[in-house]
Amino acid sequence: MVDKYPKLILAYSGGMDSGFILCCINDLVNEGRIPRDRIEIFQGVFTSNDVILTADFERAIKFANSPGFNPRVEMFDVNDNLVEVKK
């Protein structure tokens, strides 16, 4: 995939699956097989009226930061988007 696409994206939730993939990516970066700047990590965070609903958000960020990754956090307000869903 690295040879085919200029940038790879990991949708990171902080759960077991995406955490495992993050560790694999970290190993590949450390082995020099993937340049760190070719990987983007996004984490979606659900909110409601500016209250974070994603219970383990801070733990997930700390886990991603530990090997030096800094996920781009995208806030998703369920109230704002509920209006769109109703339409």
C-alpha cells in the first residue's frame, strides 16, 4: 500500500484493533520500511453539547502519543448531526 498510495490513513479509535495496527505501523516506521510522514492518524471523538462522550479518549491519545504519533482529532457532535439525519 505504501508503494501504491502517497499517504496512508489510520482511522484510530484507541480500541484493540486500531491500537494493534498503530503498533504495527510503529514497528514498520522504526524498521525504516514506512516513512513516518506517509502515515496520517485520525481519531473521531463523539461529543454532545461540548461534552466528550468517548469515555477512553484521553487513554487512547496517550497510547498513540507514546510511540510519537499525534492523531488528528475530529470532533463529531451527535446533536448537530442528529438534525441532519432527521432531514
